[in-house]
Amino acid sequence: MQTLTVDLADRSYPIYIGEQLLENAELLVRHLRAKQVYIVTNETIAPLYLPELIKRLEAYQVDTTVLPDGEAFKNLETLNQVFDGLLEARHNRTTTVLALGGGVVGDMAGFAAACYQRGVDFLQAPTTLLSMVDSSVGGKTGVNHRLGKNMIGAFYQPKAVIADMSVLESLPARELSAGIAEVVKYGLIADKEFFQWLESNMPELLAKDPKTLAYAVKRSCENKAKVVARDEREGGLRAILNLGHTFGHAIETAQGYGVWLHGEAVAAGMVMAADLSWRRGAISEDELKRIIRLLERAHLPVKAPANMSPEDFLRLMGVDKKVVDGRLRLVLLSQLGEALITSDIEQDLLQETFAACRADERDAPPGA
């Protein structure tokens, strides 16, 4: 087991990375404040891991909510199921909410913990690559609204993140690729050496080689932890973690939540950001091609949906959280391995990017 730390002074917490960690009851128990535990999971994960987890916590009052699986259910209506369960089972302020699942479960369980009795402890036990390297770390929680993704939520840090690498053995290939998109992001924004490592090790990553996966998770979490420690609430630097996300969130909202996986939309969004960065002279054409090739090798989409016009993108990007005083901010590359945040966006170049990065009508959508 390897342990990293997200350094937030008195709210610092560990990220545990290793095999069979969910079988380690002592690891879980050390972060429980009292005798109540509330597990939030979903219909896919529950049959795989929930019964054994409950058994390991037999000395505790354990109650659960099993949510429907998918981004389409990441909303206030579904979130109320968690509050109903907490209240019906009479969980008090010393309870701990444990998120057992991917990014949707983690975001919703964390938001529920932030709100229930004005804040109770919670733990992250991510079960997808994407949630291990991104959503479980950093304290962003929330739900979607029909007008925008993640527009309702809170910054609320977990007490620990338990990344049990063994659960990735059952991860479907499409979800593995979606997680790799966020892994690639760290190489693009802050770690050129990691980007080069990914170029050399993509086959092993796709084959779920345990050592390769563990290294990718560790390196990604290290990069994210550094950024979060310097800017917890996204006042400035932390926004670089959103490379491709403004474009990607527009895709998710337009297509319907869950039609494109989050990582798939981010991959296409990162290509759009890289394309615009190239048009601004920040990266070379060869570097743009390297980025596209790496994402293609990870079996990720590199084009935006054919049914989205530039007007669709601009309308949906206009309600993004990164809009400040009516001005759209984008995360772009200043060079390969380094990002910048800017509101000075050349509209003619942006239109060229929309045109260049739009899929052909004949191209199959993700998951087809």
C-alpha cells in the first residue's frame, strides 16, 4: 500500500493506493468517528462489494442506499433517496457516509454528507479509474441540473480516499478508457514526463497491468493533490484541472447525461482545447497530433458530436461555472505539460476549432 497526502492543514487527508484495501477492516475503522456508517453505492457495484463490506463492519450500525447507475440519475431527485435513508435510520452528526462507487456515487454521497445535519464525515472508496484519479480527490461534490453539469454542489473534503486497485479488474473497457482521459489530462497540464510515459505505456494500461495502473493512479493523484493543496476552492490555479471540461460539459449536457461518458466528453474537449492552443501558437502541430494519437490509442473520441453546432457550444458553455462577469474562461495549453487560464479568446480561432473538431455525420458515437 502507498499513501499520499492532500495537504490542507487541519483538514489534510490520506489517499491509500493498493490491492485488496476494501478487505482491510482496520483501514476503514481508523477513519470512523462513531458506530454509525451509511454506505451509498449503486446497482452495479452493490452486488460485487457491498455484502462483504457490510460483513467487515459488523460491529457498526450500517445502513445503505443503492442508487440507480448512471450520470442520468445524478440529480436532486435521486439525492433525496440518500437523505431519506439517513433520516429513516436515524443517523446522527457522528455518522460517516461512505461512497462506494464511481464519480457519480462519490459526488452525490459527498454532497449528501456536506448537507446532512450541516455536515458529517465521509470516506471515498472509488471503484472506477476516473473516480480514483479525479473525482474522489479534492472535495468537489454535487449534482447536475438540466441546464448545466455540476452546477449545484459544495466543496467538502473526505476524511480519506481508499483506492483499492483490485476493483479495477472488473471495470469494463469503455469505462477504463474514460478514466484514462483524466490520466492523460495530468500529463498535458502539469507533467510532460508523465505524458511521455503514457505514450510508452498505453498498451499496458489498457491491458490493466497492475503495476502500470497503480503507477498511473499514484502519479495522477500526486499531481492533483499538489494543485488542490494550493487552491482548494478554485480561486485560480485549480481551474487548470478543467482542461477540456468546458467543452466536454457542453457535450454531456447537449447529448443527455450518460450518453457520452464523462471521460469521453473530456477527451473530445481536450482535443478542442489543444487545437485552439495550436491555433494560438502555444503548441506545435506535431504536439497536437501526439495528443490526438494518444487519446485515439486509448479508444477515446477525438471529435465533438456531429449534431452540435458552434452556437450550441457557445450557448451551453455560457452557463459553465468558469464564466466570470459574463466572460467565458477557458483552460488552454501554454506548452505541452503546462496550462493557462484565459478569458482573452480569439473568436475567429475558436470558430475554426469548432469547425475542425466536429465529427462527420458518418462517425459512430461513443459506445455504438
